[in-house]
Amino acid sequence: MFGSTVRRTAVVAVVLAGFTVSCGGDPAEPAAKPGAAAPAAPTASSSASPAPSTPSASPAPGQPVPGASSRPSGAPSDVPPSKVRDAFAGLQATLNDSCTPGNCAYFLGRVHDELHRMDVAMKADPKGPGHFPEPIALIAKLDEELGGDRSFENLKKHQTLLIGTRDKINTWMQGHPDDYR
């Protein structure tokens, strides 16, 4: 009976050692001895790094919207512009979302970014920006109202215009199906 207990303990020690290594533990540390107390779990006062912030947290006043591009609209980029149909698909993906507690900053920032992705794509399209006069004008009007301030407070203040611009561009694009198919 004593031999079977030792074997079970050895198997448990090997399994725990493998688990520790696979979970990022230090393989150089000896495995726990049978009957030894388990190490204490880290506490809030330990020197572990803080947990990352969640995307649902609203930014401080004047701070950029989380998850949103930090480059100003129209700024040059190493990434080529999206095709109009791809940018439009991104914009349409926001249609079923809304500004709810916990994700409002993310949602408004995403709508803003998707509109500007559309703007860049339309201006870079081989048909030329003259092919998309109304959507480009709507985004220019939005940018004028926002005054370059894309903080959550300013986007929230102009939420009706932001969402209205998205909806008008969606309607315009639906009337031009050859531009996004």
C-alpha cells in the first residue's frame, strides 16, 4: 500500500511540474514536495503588473478613444487605403451597434474611424473623389463640426451628427451598389 501512495504522489508531482511549465512557471524551480503547502497566490499588493484596462472603460476627458486610430484623419500612412467595398463593409458592421453604457466610447470612436476609412478609400478610388461627392461632403461637414477633437466627450456631444452621417452614407452607398460589390 505504501508503494502505491508513493507512485500516486510521484505522478501528481510530475503532472503538477508539467502544468507549471506549460502555464509559464519556471522549469528550474523544483516541483512541490508531497505534503508541502502550495505557494500562495499573488495578491493585489504583489509586484505583479496591473491588469490591462478593458475597452469598455471610458477615457478621461480630452483623451483619445480606446481602440481608435491615433493618426489624424487624412494623415499619410504606410498602409495602402482600403477598397471602397471593404471600407463600406466596416462601416456597415457598426449599423447594429449602439452607444450603450460600457461601450459608448469604443462605439463612437469606431464609427468615426470607419467613416474616415471610407473617406480615404473614396478619395483613393480609381473612379476618383468626384465619383463620391455626397459622402465626401458629409464627412467634411462632420470634421468641421468636430473641429479636430475626437475625444469621447466631443464625439458624444456630436453623436447625432456622427450617427446621422454614417446612416446617410449607408443610404447613398446602397443606391450605388456597383461601388461596393
